[in-house]
Amino acid sequence: MTTQSFGTGNPDQSEPADTRQSLEAQLRAINAHDATAFASFYAEDAVVVDPQYPEPLRGRAAIEQDAEVFLRALPDIEFSYTNTLVDERLVAGEGTIVGTNTGPLQLPTGEEIPATGRRLEFPMAFFSRFDESGKIVEERRYYDVTTQQTQLGLA
């Protein structure tokens, strides 16, 4: 994993280092395929905007369920950061998601698509805002859903 981190906040404040450490721990959780540990980095009332869903995910339970769906569909998933920017309680990140679709994929509509056996590799970016306790309260994810569906053979 290559990570470039640039802290632009006040060097006397502890938030950027703490936030960066939290981000790295969250990366380890998703790469360990632990949806509960991954979701634990979000506040109970966190909101996540994801291009896969017509409405934002609301609450830690919904975020955990989303991670479980993704991990079931791509049980060998690996996420790596290429760039991160930490500014006090705001993180911007860029990375790559790689995995093989060997499990069923549940769509936001509830429809389930059988495993395609195809490999996915796509870039994504995100912006996360942390509260004073170090939990993510808001996140916006950016990736190309059409590229994802094309790689799965669905588009």
C-alpha cells in the first residue's frame, strides 16, 4: 500500500494524526473483511452518500449492512489508498478497490444478482468529516458505477 498523507492543519493540534490513524485502522478493518469493525468508525447517526444508492445511507447499522453486502459479493476485496489529505477533522482520500465477484450482489432495489466470477478493479475517492470524538459523521463517496457494472458484465 502506498499512502501519501499531507496534513494541512495546525501542527500543534492532535486531530490530523488521530484522524489519519483512524483512517488507517478503518482500512485494515475492511481489508480484514470485518464489516462490524469497519462500521465502528462511524457515528451512530452518520450519513454516507454513495453513488450506488438513490438515498444516503443513514446510521451506523445501514453502513455496516452496506459493507456486509459488498464483502459477501467480493469476499477477497482489498482497498488501497493512493492519496490522503487530512485537514483537522476532514479527510479526502483516493484509492483503488480490487476484488472478485464470487458471491451474490444485492442491488439497492433489493434484487440479487448471482456471482459473475469477474474481477473488479476501480478507483474511488471519498471525503469524510469527523466529529470531536473521532467518529465519521458524514462521508461522500465517488466512483463510476457504470465502470463497476461493465466489469461485472452487467452493462
